[in-house]
Amino acid sequence: MVSGGTYGTEDIVHGAGYGRAILILLVTPLLWSLPTAFMIGELSSALPFEGGYYAWVRRAMGNFWGFQEAWLSLVASIFDMAIYPTLFVAYLTRMFPWFQEGNRGWWVALAVVVACALLNVAGVKVVSLTSLWLFLALSAPFVAVVVLAPFKFGALANAVTKPTTSNVDILGGLLICMWNYMGWDNASTIATEVERPQRTYPRAMLVAVCIVALSYVLPFAAMWSTGLKPTAWETGSWADIAGLLGGPLLRIGVVLGGIISAFGMFNALVMSYSRLPLAMAQDGMLPAVFGKLHKKSRAPWVAIIALAMGWAMCLGLGFARLVTIDILLYGASLLLEFMALAVLRFREPELPRPFKVPGGLFGAIAIGIPPVLLLAFSVIRSEHESILGMSSFAFGMILIAAGFVAYFVNHVLKPAGWTAPSRQKPQPAS
């Protein structure tokens, strides 16, 4: 699964309508996901370093931009991770509206953050979302939607649904679509592990994109045939809509799938995101305390606790606002990665690359153009969202500028520069 899977896609239809939503879901992975997967596939195969992204940018463009990549990735991850507990609550309240009252939903989201942080610090293994059986189980309710919808052809045109509070427009729907197609970097790290990667990897990515796109498009296309109005959709409404089709059992299935998906994705990403401050601490970019590992589990417990505090602070921002700021910051870090790809092609043409983006230097530059153009929409949309009394764009620019300040503070505190990464670093839990 990438990002939220089919869960969390509802606002795309609310903002764009059925036809345009389906078009967006079909085109976005070609312009957004595949270029990103190819770029990270080449860099990860050529430079398989702990810390990944910032190590590539640091090697290509020096310490300053390497630090900015690390900073942007770290800050973006805080907003990204807050999305999953928000989705957990969105689906939970569809079955138990009691949690919508007061701050109860916030406390539930906080409980998800605390529980997953403790599980990861303790080294407790939870079923991985890479499990084929779990993927099939979470997808089963949407298979039922696709099967049952033709029997309700045009029957839901006048259906009475729960009033929505969503104010997502077509740009907001596009950003949510982009978020739902994030996560391809996880697959791209295996580019060196497949036979004939130059041929096999692109084909595998194309097949994967088609499968994911179909898992998004088919349920929406099926619901379009029922005549249900686009305004009935908002985050979490898959549960109510499934109830209209298949009754209480299908509704319960979607709710359970939504909360399991959100909890599982969050829990799986805790250890992944905690590796970045760990690697930064080992390289002297953050205080050494962030590199402390738990004696038994080998988990970077200080990094996990610090990140969990950041995730908790963002829980009240709401799904659409979190996605907007996440895409803005993630996009800035992605831009640096595409620049690193081109710079390394120019400066280190002889660097061994088991997988290469086709097209030579021109291909390495051109592949970054479509994602950058899509990111322009995040800038436009962020000017219409507000955080702390300012636009999300202004808030994002402050966070980006803070990275410049943090670098120079780091430089003042460490005038001798960063220590070179040691060859034998303490290994965290896998």
C-alpha cells in the first residue's frame, strides 16, 4: 500500500467530481509516482547509505544542502505521520459518533501515537503491511463495493447522506491524490536486488502503479454508476457509503479496514522515520542523544520519543490541512533529490549505478520536470489554507527558513564541521 491506500481518498471526489477525480487518479502516478520511483531507484542503488535522502544530496551538493534535505524530510515527516491517527479517528467516529464530541477524537489520536511509539521502543513486532494477506483483507470491502454497485445502478441519486463539512476543492483533491500516491521510495530501494534491474525495475513499477491506480479508480467508478452525489464524500465517508450498498456488515468492514490501515501504516513508519534523526546524530548533524539505542530492542528510543511529541502537536490540524503542508515540505525535499540526481550524473558519471534512469543526462534532468510542475499546485493551494493565523504557504516558508537558521547554529556550535560518518555505526533494530 502507498500512503493511505483506498482509505482517505474520499475528498478527491468531493473536490473534483467523479470524472475529473478518476482522470486525476489515472494521470497523477505517471507524472508523480513513476519519476520519483525511478529517481530514488537510481540514487539508492548507487549510494545505499543509512539516512538515504540527505546522504545523496550531501554528496552531490555539499553539507549545506545535505542539511536542508535532512531538515525538510524530518519536518515533513512530522506532518505526514499526524495524518494516520487523523484517519484512524475519521473512520472510528463513523461507527462511534461519541468520539466526535469535545476533544475525545484528539485523545484517541494521541493514544495511537503513544501506543505505536511504545511498541516500537519495546521492539514489539506487529503484522507488517507488506503482508499479502493483510493487503487482501483491507481491500476486500472495496471489492464488495465494486461487485454490489451495479445492482444499485442510479438508485442512490436521491440518497440521504450525512451532511459533510469538507471544503476541499479540485486543487485540494489533487494534493490528496498526490499524497495517496506517495510511498514509492520504499519499493525503489530494492532496485539493486532484482535481476536485470535496468529492464525489470521499470516494468515492475509500471505494473505496481497500474494495480494501485485500479484499486483507487474502480470503487469510485462503481459508485459513480449509483448516482450518488459527489458532495456526499469526505474523509471517512467510505464507511457510510458502503453501508448504503451492503448494509451494516460492509460498513463495519470498511471501518475496521480504515482503522487497521491507519494504525498499521503509522506503526510501520515509526521506525522508518526515526532512522533519519538517528543517522543525523551519528553524522554530528544533531546532538548525540538522538543516536541513543535501547539496550534490548536496539530502537532509537530518544528519536522516537522526540518525533512522537512533534506528531502529537500536529493532531488538531485536520486531514486536508496536514496533507497540504506535508506535500509542500515534502516537495521541497523532493526537488533537492531530483537536483542531486542530475548533479551526480554530471559530476560522477563513472559512479556504478545498477539501475539508471534512461535517457542519459537529459533523462536525469527531464524526469524531474513533471513532479516539480505538480508541486506548483501545492503552493497555490497552501495560500488558501491557514495555520496559526497565517497561510499554510507562509507557515511552510517559515519552517523552510528555520532550516537555514538551524544549519548556521549547528555550524557555530561545531566550527570544526561535521564528523565524517564512521564505517561501523551502532545498528538500530530492523
